[in-house]
Amino acid sequence: MTDPNHTASTFRHAAVRIVEYDPTWPTRYAEEATLLTETLGSRLLRVEHVGSTSVPGMPAKPIIDILAAVAGYDDFPTVVTDLEKIGYLYTPESESDDPDRRVFRKGPDDMTRLRTHHLHVTEAGSPYWQRIVAFRDHLRRTPEVATAYADLKKGLAAEHAREPRSYTAGKHDFVTTVERITS
């Protein structure tokens, strides 16, 4: 029976935690990229390791972020079905902040435990693709910006460990500023 007093704010999510850089992250990405390529075949046009785990030396949430480009969303129901077969869950509620992407998560079903992978699917050449890759590349090229971002994330994780939306919202101004620089 559903609790009528249950709200999104009382729903328990995994605690936000930032860990030191793990040199296995690129290998974990490469293994997953191979699996995605085998699963999606010609529907997958490009795949990139993005997010903080893609920036050498950067502390991050230990979740591998992957950006995948497809030609379009005409065959999207089949993509969802195929990704489910390799453990991805389609989470359309995660798209409210950017309708240019489709979001999947992989990992434990228990929402109080961290996912292992986040997969962001977008159309090839989309503004979303361009922003995400440019942000990653800027962090890779600019150590002082990467350090400032890592410090911000650590502070936000300490302050909002049980509030993932507040953690994400706290990064917004920083990310937007970097995106303006890189566009």
C-alpha cells in the first residue's frame, strides 16, 4: 500500500560521496563502451567517457558517466529494450533539466546504493553532446578549473550528502560559467 505522506523529499537516495581518483575508471569505461557497441551495433554512432571520472586525477562520485550518440530517436523503444538486457534502466524523470538527452542508469536496484554507470544518449551533434564534451575537455586542459570544480563538489557533498538534487543544483552556476567559456 502506498503511503499518502510519502513525498519525493522523503525518498531515500544513495548518499552523495566524492572519492579520490581511481585509475581503473578509464578501463571500466572502455569495458562498458565495448558492451554498448556490441549491444547497439550500428545505432551507436559515437561513445565518450564524460563526467568527473573521465578527468585524470579528479575526485568524483564513483559512477562512470558515458555519452552515446545515436542518429535519432525513431528506434528508441528498441534501444531501451536492448539496454535493459545489459542492465540499464531508462529513467525519463532524469531528463527534465535537458530534453536533448535520454538517461539510463546501471547498478543496484536499491536506490539507497550508488549506481555504477550513467548513460546519456543524445542525437549526434546535438547541443547537449557539444556542451558535455566541451566541459570535459576544458577540465582536462585547465588544471586550476578542475581543482576548483573538485573543491566545489567536495564541499557540496559534505553539505548535501543526503540531498542529491541540492548537490547537483549547487554545481549549476559553476558548470554554466565554464560552458559559456567553452561555447
